[in-house]
Amino acid sequence: MGSRDPPRSPRRWPLGVFVLVVSLWCLQLARYLDPDAPRAPPRVAGASMVAAPTVPSAAPPATRADMQAPRPAPTALSSVAAASAARAEAGQSEVCGFGKAPFAADDPYSLKQIPPAVRQRALDEIEAHLLANTDPQVRAAALLLAAKARGDGRSRIDTLARLAVASQDPLVYAIALEGCKGWTDGDAASCGLLSIAQWVRLDPDNAQPWLELAAQAQQQHDADAEVEAMRRAAGAHRSDAHAGLLASLVDRALDIQTPLLQRTLAASASWSIQASWGPPHTSQAYVYCAVDIDADPARRDTCEAIAETLSYSSTSVTDLGVGLAIAKKLGWPAQRLQALQQEHDAINEAGGAPLTGADFSCEAVDRMQAWIRQLGTRGERQAMRDVLARSGRSVEEWSAQYRRNFKLAEATAQTASLSVATDAAP
């Protein structure tokens, strides 16, 4: 979804369009199964750790007025290519706190070029510093960070689970639940003491734990428990998936005396671990509301309330997309739908997160940490709104650009599909 003109050679596609094309191929099956289901647009690799927004419906055709909108700045994808080319040409890149590191084609991040002993010592010092913090949230983040960033995670996950069991803090509990995913009771016995039911007791006014509980009930084929969990989700006044939570806690615990290499490794590890954080079960709300809403007044009322919360009282862009999809199922007025759709598309097109992974200079690490702080204080959706406000372009302009790029990607995917079918024909 970049702003550069496509290359003149018909055999080479812009990278952004290529990513969109691949995504659209993958989406064809989902559209066949349920044309109205929420659809996730492609993510720009390395550009954001947060879940990508969900597109509730196909983009409308571009109008002549749309075509006059200004072109956006280069995307993170084109920036990644430029940064990689510059490092390859120079033969080295800067790692803040370490200095110049040799560039290797199989290591675009350059962090692996740090001698293992130096890296290990820095990680040990980061862990000790975070665990010495009196804030249990920071200690929980430290245990998860150390467990994921190193190969000896079982004892740390077990400790993290025990910390959560003894805590009344919903954030500590959420971190522990995430840490225990993939571990059996035999691997980390204390994980067996955790439950989503306890999480909802600790954070009852947040729709997210209730949606997790509803998804669990649906997987267990417990229809009554699913209905009750969805009803309770509808009664929640907010939806907070805590985007950037781990990175924010780590950043908060660092101080001005933290050595630069430790700061770089902590920012990189927390950012990448947050990126692999299991996605929330917000889509469970759409699954629930996609059927029987006209035949079941109680279900319709529940879905109305959930759509309101996800659309207007959520910190997550993914929630906005799911809320919009449910709102369309419910038949909300066109004016309300248009405003939500434009915000969703504009945020998706403009992005917001700084380029990560391709550059670990001190300047780039500073940008990363500034974004992490914005996520921690403003929430994902508001932080991205702030990006839109600073861009000098209107929400309508960004939304129109998104629709143009989506339309171009669909057309390119169709052409590619026809070409493949022609080549495969006998």
C-alpha cells in the first residue's frame, strides 16, 4: 500500500500491492464461506506489533473526487527496503549501545551480530533490573520477557503463574495467561491454577475477558455458558486488549541510567514478544452475532450493546473493525456506518507504529520507545488517531487512499489468478 508509482516493467509489482494480492488470495475462501464476515487487511511486516484492523466489507469503488486526494508518504514497507539497501551498501549498521555491526543478508536486524556473551550479559542485567522493581506488573513482564527471550522458560513461567494466582491485578493475570499458552501442567504446573473465569472476576467491566470466556464455552459446546458470557460482555463499559502492554511496562521500568545496549535489547525483545501475543477473541462477538439476531430479540439486544462498546469504547483498532461488522449486520444507519468505516480505513492506511526491526540506531530506538509510551498512555486507537491528526491529511483523504489501494490489489489479484489458470490449462 505504498505511494510509489508502480515500476514500468509488467513483470514487477510494487511490494505493497504484492502483499495485498497474496492476502486477497487467502481471503477468497473466507469470502466464499461468509461474504459478510470481518476480513483482515494485510499487515506491513515489522511496522506494527498490534493486531491489524479488520475490514468489515469490501471497499467501495473509487470516485473521481477520490482520485484527486494527495498521495500518502512512503509506507513502512518501502522504508524497510530502503533501509536494507542502505545497510547492504554500507556493509554495516548501527546497534545502539554496541556500535557498528556487520550487515548479514540472513540477519536483517543485525542484533545477532552482537557477540553471544555480550548479549547474554545484557539480558541478564535487564532481567535482574526488572525483577528488582516493586511493581508486580513490571515483575510479571520481566518473567514473560525472560521466558520468551531465552531458552530456559519453564521455571520463569511457573513463577509467573504463581505470581498471578496470588495477585488481584487483572494485568498481572492477563500476562500470566498469555505466558502459560502452550505449556502443559506437567511443564509448568502452576499454569493449571489459572483460569479465564478468574480473569473475568478481576476485570468484570472489560469486555475482553468475557469474550475469551465465550470463546472457551463455544469450543466446549456449552451454548448456555456462551450466551451468558456474551450477555456479560454486552454489559461491560469498555474493551481493552492492552495493546503494547508488555513493551510499555518494560519501558516504564527503565531509567536514564540504563545502559544503551540494555535499552535496545529490552525494546526489541518486548516489542517482538508483544507482536506474537495471542490475538484477542474479539471475533467471537461477530461469530455470535452473525446468526439468529432477527429471530432472537435477546441476542439482538446483546449484539447491539457489544457493537456499541467495540465501536466507541474500545482501545483497539481490531475491535473497531469487528464492531463495524456487527453494526452492519444489525442495520445501523448509513451515516453512523460511514463515519466508523472511514476512521477504520484511514487508520489502516496511515498506520502509526514506527519502523521496527530494520533499524536499531539510537534514533530509531528512541522513536520506538516514544511510540510505546503513546500506546501505554493513549491506547492503540487513540495513538493512531493522533498520527492521523499530525499527518496534515483528513480522515476522508486517508480513507479514499485505502479504498484505491484495495481496489488496485483486487484487480491485480484477479489478473494474476486468470494468468495462473491460463498457464495451468492443458
